[in-house]
Amino acid sequence: MNKDESAILLTPTLLGTAFLIAHGVSRIMTKALLLAGFITMNFPGFVEGDVRDLALWDLLFYEPFFCFLGMLAGLTAAHYAHVSGVRQSSFRRGFILYLIMVFLLTALFASSILLTLLIKLAFKCQ
């Protein structure tokens, strides 16, 4: 398999993996802030629903699943890169760059949540 075919298969897998992990981590932060009482959420689609129960369900099952699925997708991409003949030095360099991208994407999601929280707290104090 040539480099173009490998890139066509690896690129969407790795992008999906990055967004799965970033989504899981940022939503875990959101639900933890909700349960701690720092933020409130409305679910207008529910006639009657306990927001705390929904947040606990998300925090304990749903959002960790996104993180786990992202890790599995990343391992699948790493295995595919290994068997498709990607050189070890290229794999290591790409892996480090990819980890930096996942960290930056997760930091972007997390900082967005924290900035929104700080803005709400600043206007609430006035």
C-alpha cells in the first residue's frame, strides 16, 4: 500500500480520534461543574427530567465511553500504520505531533468551558 492510500485512511481516523477524546474530556468537565453547582443546564426537550440524574448518567457512562472509543480508534490507527509499512521514525514523529494536536484540541474545548464559566461568574458578582 502506498503513502497516499495510507494517508487517506489514517487522516480521518486520527481526526475522529482527536475529536472523540476532546469531546469526552470537555463534557466530563461540564458535567462535573454541573454537579458541583457551578453551572446550570436546561434540557428543554424533556417534559420532566432530573438534571442531576442525567448528568450522573453522562459523567459515569456516556462521556467516558467517548474517551475510551477515541483511545481504541487511535490504537487501531497505530496498528494500521504499523502493518502498512510506515517507517518507525515517521511513526514516532507523527505520534508526537498527533499527541500535541489532541492536547491542544482538548485544551481549546476545556478553556472554552472555563472561560464561559468565568464570564458567567463575573456577571453574577456584579
